[in-house]
Amino acid sequence: MKKVTDALNNHLATFTTAQGLLVAWPNTDFTPTTGTYLRPYLIPGQPFAKTLGPGGYSEQSGIYYVNIVSPLGVGVGDASELADSICQHFYRGLELPLAGWPLPLRVKQSYQAIQREEETTLFTQVQVKFYIYR
């Protein structure tokens, strides 16, 4: 799944660089700021055989979560607008090449999911559903 993670993280990085956003990448040192930042992570799904035989392909889906972490007390509008922008960046039908792989990752859909509050933080979740053939 490293190739999948790399492709999704690289695509997110093009967005965050253009927007000037900080990202708490998985398993890296990060000191939270008082402003808004993103925290992505990947949950791979179970692969299913799509073709039989020694050269057959399996389809594997998954969800790429992008949590928007923002301070409480400023409303949900900015976080929701940012979620919409992330969804537009990961639009339905987007194909991301996988290094050394013959078929691309394909985005099925992306949408803003749950918003929840914890102490001093608002978490707004974007879910990017994708699939690959491998």
C-alpha cells in the first residue's frame, strides 16, 4: 500500500502547498499550531479477485481520510469550505499514477463526513473513496 499512500499524499501535498496549509503527516514529528492544519491517513479495504488465473487482477478499495483540525469558537464555515476544496481536488474519476504499476488509482467519490468537537478543537473529516487493480 506504500504506492497508494504515496500517490494520495503527493496529490494532497500539491493542494496544501498551493494553499499554504500545514500537514501532520502520519508517523512524523508535528507540533500542532493554533491555526488550521490537516491530518491524513489511509484505511485500505479488503481485496477481491476480479479475474482468475496467474495474471489475474484483484480490486482493492479504500478510504483516504483527511481530517481538518481547526480551533473551536470560529464557526464551521471555514472548515466546511476547506472540505469542499479538498473534495474538488480529489474529484470523482481522478486517476493518480502508481509508481511502477500499470494501472492508476481511481477516485470513486469524496465528500465531507462528520464534524465533531473535542475540548478546543473542531475536527472536520473528508473521505476520499478510491480503488486500484493489482
